[in-house]
Amino acid sequence: MLVLLLLGTDGPGVLSQAQTVSGIDLKAIDKSADPCRNFYQYACGQWMEANPIPPQYARWGRFNELLDSNQQVLHELLEDSAKHQDRSPVDQKIGAFYSSCMNETAIDAAGDQPVQPEVKRILAMKDKTELAAEVARLHNQGVPVFFRFGSTPDFEHSTMTIADVDQAGLGLPDKSYYLGTKDEELRAKYVAHVSRIFQLIGASPTDAGSKAKAVMTLETALAQASLDRVARRNPHLTHHRMSVSELEALAPGFGFKEYFKERSAPAFDSLNVAVPDFFAAIQKQLTAASLEDLKSYLTWHYVSAYASELSKPFVDANFDFYQRTLTGAKELQPRWKRCVQSVDNGLGDALGRKYVEKAFAGQSKEKTQQLVNIIEKQMAANIDSLPWMSGATKQQALAKLKGVTNKIGYPEKWKDYAGVEVTSTNFVADVRGAEEYEIRRRLVKIGQPVNRAEFNMTPPTVNAYYSPLENNINFPAGILQPPFYNSKADMAVNFGGIGAVIGHELTHGFDDQGRQFDADGNLRDWWTQQDAAEFKKRVDCIADEYSKFSPVEGATLNGRLTLGENGADNAGIRLAYMSLLAGLEDGSVASGKLDGYTPQQRFFLGYAQIWCANQRPESLRNSVRTDPHSPGEFRVIGVVQNVPEFAAAFSCSAGQPMVSANACRVW
Ligand SMILES: [Zn+2]
């Protein structure tokens, strides 16, 4: 499903933040740095110095601190539920799930037994006509071999849910890893990892090596036919309504009828085929690959999908490649953290419900709602005042803004997981059961009206999102805390934190991608040609600006991949700043100096300090290829150079690095 997040999700919680009058973390500031030369260093320098990345992490930032503190809360809740499973159905579900995850002795003793029955089924296939049914079985268990099949709001009638098939099936994080001339070493490590997994389920080293090579060949062909991340940001390139027979014609050798039947999908005549060329490529591979090679491909993905739930050798191998090699993390996280994560993934609403009762104060919801109202009001004023947009397009933009709904904290209705059996003794079975339940829940939506009240993030999540197809913004309870929002802190700092986040999410409805959808969430062009051209000119400025940033030796940011997020950051801070000015005017923001800083300075420090982070070079190299968000450093300096009010607040002069001669501004 198409959603725009606040940040990437490669893992980064009670805060070390010194309680100050303003809410600014004074200990984080590097007074020896010049805010006009490098504001990120100024705002975060001492924090970075004092917070080296723990060995279990690829990056460590303020987000991680908050996530970590949320995890401590969840940990206590789960330990308690595990001891009192008879107290309620919710305690039984999450307590038993957590217990089966924590029972490392039983997991290690089981070895590869939990995955052997499915592996045997795969190996027993007699010819390629059995493939569709086996792929369906794997998809039901959350293993995305070849492609994904699920449901999505219809791009053209966004209140209805339709069936959707899309590219998938790669084991490396991006298509470019298969094709890049500089990635040979990484590919060799990947093949070695795949081979290791085959050996762990009993293959000889030689046999495992040739199976791994076959997997690589097949995945490379799929990678070649995949649409890249930048292209996928254009909704027109992933929107192709087709009849089922048109899909079948793309890959006649696969047997989609059989597949849909095995998935027990609701009946449908047409569906969205996100990337038609990809399905043509599947057809080619069905002919080119031997039955043995196809079995190897399915087996690898199945075992890999459950590797982190299996015994220690699997967990270690999985960590070694997907964490150590790809992100630079040095050690596994403690088991309890991985188990907290597992319950959040599998039974998120049951755990989230407890989290909200314990950690989300009632008034936080109201307070956030008030802030959203303030930022929305400023956005309307901002649209009205845009010098480059015609009245006709402004009217449409204002209508879209008016149509934005917001959801704060947690869903109105909790999922009950009644159909999920939790054994408390077989961890793989428990994870699989939760996975099957969620996949089924989404699949049966095909043909049904879209339920816009649903939350696509669990309550403890430290993130937020905008959904262009639903035209709503969503803030889980997990993010509505310091350093983003602190009810005891000065409002200038809160506007720089949660204010900018709210502005960021709202702007996603109007970024280069979101602007293509209308107030109802339909893919419909509401722009005059002239205004669209003016918009494009302005976002190009942002794309060029960020493309010059180099977060790690030998790599620069992809200004096109990160365009929507950078645009949202740039407009988000403007809306929050306008709200600050309104607050100073009406007296709701303290106008004098606090902790030695003016309200304007506190605002920009509040913004910058949410992004304080350290990140490993391996993780940065992976991020620039896969993450549509810029690293924290550039979310700060990329934005402030475009904002003349920043230069004024810190008395920076033209020609200094934080004052761009060519300041970009869209909204
Ligand atoms: Zn975002």
C-alpha cells in the first residue's frame, strides 16, 4: 500500500534529555561550532560525541532513544502478560506469543524442524504445473516469492478496494545490487549466505553452492525486470488496470486461476497489475529455469523468511548478512528486544492496546489535535499567499487540505486476533499463524469499501505517515512524546518538533507524488498546466540541492528518490514556523529568551535536535540506495539553508554555508 512515512524503518527510546526550562537539550549543543557554518553540528555535536552507536545498532539517534524507551514499556507489559495469561484473552495471546519467542532452549532444540514440512512439500513438486499452488501456499504464510498479491484502494475510485499484484521476490534490498558493477563483492557475500542457509537445512557444500547460484541467476532476471524506486514514486507507472485474462496472458505458464483459487481470494474480474513487464519476466523464467532451480528459489525464500525465528545457527547467519554486512551492526539485539518486536509485528493491536492504557495520556490526543488544527490553518494561509500558483489551482489545493482527516494515537477499533492460535511452544508456528491472519484480513477486503479508520502502524511506533489514497495523516501514540512533543516544554520547541512533523505529513499530500491525488484520494490531475510547470521548476531546485550532499565517502544522496521527503521537510518547517509566529502574536509562546535562546532560535534547535544521530557507513551506503528519507544531518542543513528566517534568527550572513544563494522554496 502506498504510504509516505516520516522516516525509514531500519530500527533506530526514556530520554537522556536534560530537563531544561525550554525543552532544548542543552547538553547536546556543540558551542564550539558556528550555527551559520553547520547547524547540525551546533545543535547535535555534543550529543553525537556522547552517544556512540551501540554495537547492536546500525544507527543511533533521538528516534532510537524514544523507541528504546517504548520497548522498555512493552517489555514490562509482556513479562507481566506472560505470567498472567489467564487474566484475559489479550494477556493469553501476547503472553503466550512472547513466551514462545523467549523460549530459546526449545527453539534451539527444534533446529530446522519447524520449516522442514514445507521444504519437503516444495521438493516434492513433480512438474512446473504445481508451482502456482505452492507459490500460493508460501504467499499465505507471508513469503513473497516472485510477486505480491494483495489488496489496495483503487487509484481511480479510492473508496473501493481492488486486487493488486506487484513485483517482489528479491533477497537483496534493491534491484541495483544485482546489476551494479561495484557490487560484485556484495553479491558474492549474498551467494555465500544463501549457500550457508542451504547447508543449514542439510545440503552438502557443493550442492548448496550450486543451488545458491541458481537463486542468484533467477533473482537477477527478476531484478532486471523490476521497476526502480525512483520510477515507483510515479503512481502512473504502477497503475495498470487489467482483466484477469490480460494478466494471464502476460505469464500464461504460471496458472493464475489455480493460484487465486489456492489463495481463496474473493472473486474479481479486474485488478491492478503494478508492473506488467515484471510478469512477462516471470514467464520467461518459468521457461528458462529448471524445476530444480525453481525449487531452490522457493526453498531459499521460505527458510530465509523464518530464519530469525529458528535456532541459533539460522539467527546468526541471517544477522551476519542482513545486519552485519548490509548495515554494519556488530551484535544481535538482546533476545527480549527481538521478541518485543516480534509481538509488535504479529499481534500489534493487542499489545498496542495495553501500551496505550499505560503510556498514552488522554490529553495528549487532544493536544495533538489542537496542534494539527493550528498547522492546517497556517497551511491554508500559506497556499493563499503563494506567488506562483493560480487562483484555480489554489482553490483545488484548499479543497484537498480541507479533505484531510487525521488519526491520532491509536485506532478506534482494535483487531481482536480471535482467529489466531498461539501455541506458546512453537515459535515458528505462532509467527506463521499471526502472519496468515493478517494476510487473510487484507485479502478479504478485495471488492469491499475501504475502511479509512484503520491504522497502518502499531501504537508504540515512533513514526507517522500520510496516505495519498485516503487523504489522511496518522500519528501513532509512540511519537507523541519528547523530544517531539513535551507538554512541559516551551511551545517554540514543540513547534520545531511535533509541529514540523505534522507539517511534514500534511505536505505529503502536496509533494511531487501526493499532489497527483485529489481530495478524495483519487489519482486525478487538478493542476493547470502552467501551475504544474511552476511546481516542477521548484521541486527540481530541491532535487538538485540534495543530490549534492554526500553522507559517506563515495556516495551522494539521490535527489529524486528523496524528493518527496525533502519537500515535506522544507514545507513542514515553514508551516511550523508560521505557527510559531502566530503563537508569539497571541501570547501562547513565551516571547523572551529561555535558556539563553530567543523563541526563533529555540524553534530551530527543537527541529534540529529531533534528528541528532550517528549512523554506520555501511548503513549509510544502503540508505542512499533504498531510503526515500535523507539522513538526519541533511534533514537539518538541507532545510535551514533554504529558510531566510533561520539566517535571521542566528544572524548568519550571505555567503555562509547555512545561507543558500539559491534558496529553494516550493510551498
Ligand atoms: Zn515523510
